[in-house]
Amino acid sequence: MSIHHSSDYSSVPQDSLVLEHYGINELNFESVKKYREKFSAIHPSHPWNGLEMKEFLYKIGAWGKVRNTNEEGLTLAGLIMFSEERIITEVLPQYFLEYRESLKETLTEDWSKRFTSQDGTWSGNLFDFYFKASADLTADFGNLYLNSGSTQVDETAALACLHESLINAIVHANYHGEGGIVIEKEKHLLRFSNPGLFRISVEQALEGNISNLRNPNLFKMFILIGLCKRTGSGLKGVKTMWESYGDDAFDVIQDSESARTMITLHVKPSVLGEEDMGDMIEQDVLSFHEEDRSAAAKFDDTDNSYNSEMNSYNNQKDSISNEKSENNSINSNDYSFNKESNSCSKGVNSMNKEADSYNKEADSTVPSPNSYNNGRLMTNNKEADLTMEYAEEASKEEARESSTTETEDALWEISALARKKKRLPPDVMEEIVMGLCALRPLMLRELASLLERTPDGLRNNYLAKLVDQGKIRLKYPDQINHPRQAYMIANDQEK
């Protein structure tokens, strides 16, 4: 079988070109910072972590040197990965990135969600595009496309295919070509389209074990932050996985006329309709307090996750409990956590001020039958021979233990709905996560156990977004790999 060479084929990768007049100041420093944070999180002991910016960029292929002239500058890969749209298009006039989403039955000109590299609300570079697009692409995937018999493993494998297809479009694109990269999410399909044809035949690409990259420097940059592996089997894996949904579920088109590649993943909307979803939420909330304390599943954290850190880009403005999501809100109407007598937070600093209260007075800790009076322990009206210092310390310890027990009970209660149902609307899950983080800082494994979700799934689909929106924050924001890293409610969310 002969190797197919596209019209832009060259033995010298296009993204290795050194742009002699484009230096460090052409970069979006926030993008570079976030990339280095992700690199450091995956390779905490790597010697590159201590390098100055220019040397680090040189190591990853974003900075280059022209040996015979001693000139140096950004590589084309470094420019499109970390610069800004206005500067990128000075070098690549056809450069364009677009994500668009329409989940209606009939496609109209009005997309429910859309952003492009030209809209001026973000940098427009490839690094930010990957995380911004992947967050929207995978959002609510289980509810939209998986049937009720699907498992967590099924969903994880399907989401991996979406990430692989997105990376494939980015690293194989011909950035001199027309049309740009376009990612589409619709009710019945997910499509990844990029300028440029495969540099090998479609048959070879689908057989795997052959990798002929148009942009190896870009690919290297994504490898270094754990988002792909150089095995040449990515597309084969997507095809194998997606064809489990049907013989015609996976489709690759090489359009020679427009010189574009299109990968389409056909999907069937979830058998759970909108009315069923509403009923499900109502029933779950009504039975919320009847949830048994079954043992929470334990999940191991992994290093090589898709979008493994906290700085995911998804700046949509949907409120957790705004008018549009009122019916599904945890804190709305009759189904509020914070409304009735079993409220977790009803009064001022109180766990619950009503009949079934953990704490019936503001700022109080539940007094035990063995109370401390003026620093001396009273038991059966007999004064114990304890010093004032010991009594005060014992009182504080009892208060701490009582508070801890109440907090753990509240955490378990708030997370019960997520344990009962493996698929919840994103705004509902986000509200639950915020409710948990409001009680005390929680490590990723603790959240995974309480919610019975995988650590990667929580981090990718909810935590990164909430951190990015400023609704929760890291306990140690300057030490991403802190061994006791935890999530807590953001200051402006605390009451």
C-alpha cells in the first residue's frame, strides 16, 4: 500500500518554522503560565520546571534558533499554541478556530452556544481553545447521549474518544489552509473538521501503529501535559470504540476539493427525555433523606487525565440557581436543601434551627449531658478534680468532635442525591459540589467518595469549571501539588 502525500507535504514540519521577528512579548503569558502549571503537576520533579521561560519554551518546541544566522524566535507551533489571535493571523491569515453547539431537533442559524478565535473574549490560541472546547464538548455527555444501561466505564471511554478527536483535529490541521478548525456538537452527531488531509491513507490511519504528523511540535506539547500519547493508534481506538454504537456511527471523510478532513461521531440522544429527567430529579429530591448509608465507592486518582488540573476554560455565565435552571436547582422552591425543617443551613451560622436541629442556637455547639460549668467538669452533681486548664481544653475537644460529627453527617446528606443517581444535570451536580465545599475543604478523593464519581470525572466536568468561575477555590492555590490540596468555597460565596 503506497503512502499518500497531501499537497502540503514536506519533510520539514510546518510548525518548526522559526519566526525571527516574533519574540516572548508576542505570547499570552497567562496561557504559558497555565501550561507550565499543568506540566509541573504531571512532572513535579522534572528539571525543566526550574528553567527560565525562554529555555522552557525551547525545550518543548515553542522557541527555536536558526543555526547559520544565530537568530532566534518563536516557532510557528509556539505562536499558535500560546500567542493571541490578532498576532497569529499576521503570520497565518487563514487561522480560525470555532466551536458551535445546537441540541435542537432542527438546525437553525441560531446556535445555542458558539465561540470563535475572533470573538475577542479569550486569547484565541490553541492551548486555550483545547480546554475551552473540551469543557463544552463533554458537558452533560451522559445525560444527552448515553442510555440508562451505560456504565461509568462506558462514559469514560466515550469521553476519551472526544478528547482524542479534538487533539487529532488540532495536531493534523494545515494552518495555511482555509476554513479553520470547526468543532460541532449537535443532537445526533459530534463533528471535528480541520483544514488539511491525512499524510497517510485513511486505511493506514485506521489500522494504527503509523504516525505521520503535520505538526509534531504541537503534538509534543500536548504529550508533555498528558493529553495524548505517540502511538499512532488514537484514531483506531476512536473507531473501535464508536462502532460499538453502530456500524455507521463512525465516519471519516477526506474532501480533496476543499482539502479538509472531517471525523463524525454519530450519536443517539439519551432515551431519557426532558420530562423523564424532570420526574427523575423530583423523585430523587423527595427521597433525598431516605438514602441509606451504603459504603461509598473508593477511586484512585490518576496522573494522566484529560484536563487534569483545575484551570479549565469554560466561562459560560449560567448561574447555579438562576431563573433558567430554577426547576433543577437544589436551592429552589419546594425541593431546597436550605428550606424545610431538615435544612443543612437555615439560621445564622446554624446547621439547623428547627425541630430536628443539629444546632438550635446561633454559633452554638450541641451541649452534651456532661456539661462544663465555669471550667470544671460536673458529673452526677459531683465536682471532678480537674484544673481549669484541663477542663477548658476538654470542653474545646468535645466541641470539635461534636462539630466534626455534625459536618460529616451534613456532607453525607448533601451528597446523597449524587450517590443515588449516576446522571444529574450539570447545574444540580455543581450545586451539590458547592454545598459540600461550603462545609469544609474537601480533597479530590473525599469528593469522589461522597459523590461516588471518579476523581477524573469530577475534576474534568465540574471542579475545574467551578474553580475557573470563582465559585470554589483551591486551599493551596500556589502549590498545585500540595499533598493536602483541597477544594473550598470561594470567599465571595461564603456567608
